[in-house]
Amino acid sequence: MAPSTKDQRPSVKDDDTYMALRESGASKEKAARIANAKANDRMNPSKKGGRADPYEEWSHDDLYAPAQKIGVDGRSKMAKSELIDALRNH
């Protein structure tokens, strides 16, 4: 049996949601944020997690700003598809 996320990441409050989101391709940060929000009775997050359009509908310049904010190395030389991958896998 695989170790639970609580053994690896004590800040994750809902292991099942976290693991399901990770398996569906969500980044560690996004999966943890949604899992913790679902575990909080005062919050009601959607599966998608937000209202923004999918990255595929963003322009290269629109993708560059969040990549810069999170510190993606090599972002200035990345193609749009590479920026999308970097943002999703951060």
C-alpha cells in the first residue's frame, strides 16, 4: 500500500481528494489547495477550482505573467505549450 499523503505532506487535510486531483493531472499546489478547501466546512470549492479559462485559450503573453510570478526557469524561451506544461506542473 502506498504511503498516505499525510506521511508526505502534513498540510493536506483530505487525502482522497488530493490523490484524485493529482492523478487527474493537477499540480501538487492546486491539489492541496482544493483538498484543504473541501475539508473546510465553510468553503465549497468546485472540482475545477476557479473560473479562469483553460490555459489553452490564454495568449503566450498572458501565460508569461503567472510563470514569472511563480519563478519558472527558462520561461522567456518557452513556447506556449511549454509554458502551459510548466504552470500545470509547478
